[in-house]
Amino acid sequence: MTPNLKRLGWSQHFTAQMSVEEIETLTPVRIAEVRRRHIIALTDALDRLELALTGDLVASDFAVGDFALTDGEKIIRLLDRKTIISRKSAGVTSQTQLIASNIDTLFITTSCNEDFNEARLERYLAIAIEAEAHPVIIITKADTPEAGSVDDYIARATAIYTPADVVALNAKDPDAFGALMHWCGKGQTLALVGSSGVGKSTIARGLTGLDIAIGDIREDDAKGRHTTTARSMHAMLEGGWLIDTPGMRELALHDAAEGIGTLFEDITDLSTACKFSDCAHDTEPGCKVRAAIENGTLDIERVERWRKLRDEDERNSETVAEARDRGRKFSKMAKSVLKAKKARRGE
């Protein structure tokens, strides 16, 4: 393992996947950008290399942050990931959209205004926990907080998931980024997520020194314009790697049951003690969750958010085959109903 390859984040996890022949004939690279017909990768010399997609490989198979093996012209094989962050694709499709792979830390960005939303933060936290990436909640616009003090926002963020680190900063202050450098050293990879207009691009520029475009926030609704349009990986000033992502209008969870269970551990622990194993935590006798709500030890709004995420994850975790099967059954049912209607009308 060369020093630069180690700096890219390479570890024994990836070396163990290579055969002796592959070690002698192929070169490891890390995916920095995924485009429609080719890949931009970083070599152990930290050069950018354009590689063709051939055979059965397509762009959707890759995530920024992946490690792969190349012959210098094309990708030969994609290596198994240590971690992956993904979401269900927007819309009705059951496909998975890969966001970032092999990351150590997830920077979850929000701000001291209307963007701060516990339900949205819980979604990002569930994804981080599921991927075994350390979550860091970054609260921007600390110089101009709305509806309370900065300490109020920090307390609200900390209450969502205490193992997460919480950092409040004024992204316009160049010295503020020192509080984030702990997670940005050599060999470390972090992904930066959050809705548009919260200062993601400003943070990315502060961590990398790159001139990344910044969108202005609209004061009337606290929503910013999308300025980052594609995922990409950049070297940080401290030696690590940053994967930047576009602002996401829809973050649909899938295959995140363990992350949700850990995030809402107080509720899931109670649910396992309910009288009935299939308790819906509604009107069933012996329901520990409902009892905790009634005695004031559990917040009903938090329970509703847990229920919503759990149900959404179960629904979105269907395989493509299951979704198609469900679609065929619905189509068959609809045709049967239509046929019955026509029969009643004598058609």
C-alpha cells in the first residue's frame, strides 16, 4: 500500500479482495465523479483519470467514493464497499440511488432558521447510523439565529441523537472551520448533506479551499437555490476527502431499519415489551409505547415520526421484483373491477 493510496482511504478491507494476479496487473483507483458514459477516478499519484464503462457495468452501479480496479483504460472490477449511503430514487420507482460510499463521517447541515427540522435531521441520522458513519450535525448561520438562541438550536439537535456531535458555526467566518478539522485528516472521507440554502457549498469551500459556487438564500421562505448539481469528491486542506452532494428535495429511506431502531432506541425498546408482538401501538391492551405516552415519559410527536419512518422504510425496502409483482396484482384487480362494472351495465 503506497502512502498516497492510504491517503485516498485505502485499507486492508480492499487489499484482501484482490487476487495475486490482480495485484500484479491492475491498478486501484477511487471514484471521484460518476458521469453517464464514463468515470473520473483518482490514482495513487492523485491524478484524475477518465475511465470507460464497459461490459455489464453502468453508471448507476457506482457511487462517488467507491474503490475499483482498472487496466488504465477501463474499469475492470468494482470492490466491495465498507459503507454506503443511498436513498430510494425520487418518484414511484423502486430503484436505489447511491449517494456516497466508504465514508467515515457524515456532515449533516442545517441552519438557525426555518430549515431546522427535527424530522428531516432524523432521516439523515438514520442513514448515517445504518451506514456506520459518524454523524456530525452542523448548524450554520449561528450569527443570525431566528426564534431563539444558538444554544436552543444546539440543545434541540443534541436531543435528537446524543451520540452525534453538534457544531454551530458562522460559515462566513473563515476561522469557524477549525471546529470541523478533527474529521478531515489524511485517510478520512466525509460526505456533506443537507437541504439547499444552508451553506453546504460555503462549508465545502472552507474545507477544500476550492472556489465552489454559493447560492443565495431567499429570505421569505428560507429556501436556497440548488448550486451543487452532481456528487463529486475533493481533497480537503487537512488531507482528507470531501464528497459533496446536491441539496435533496426528497430523501426517501430504504433498508434503514437498524438505523431507525437505533435512532429511536427508547421507543423500540418499549415496543419489544408490548403484550402483543404485532402491536400497532394504537389501541391494543398492554401497549408499553402508548402507556409511556399517556404517563408523559414519551413525546407523542416523536412516536409519530418514528412510526412514519418505520412504515416508509418497510414500504421502500421492497425489491424491484416485489414492486413489479404488486403492480401486476393491482393491474389485475383494476381490470377485474372494470370487467364487473361493464357486466352490471350489460356491456
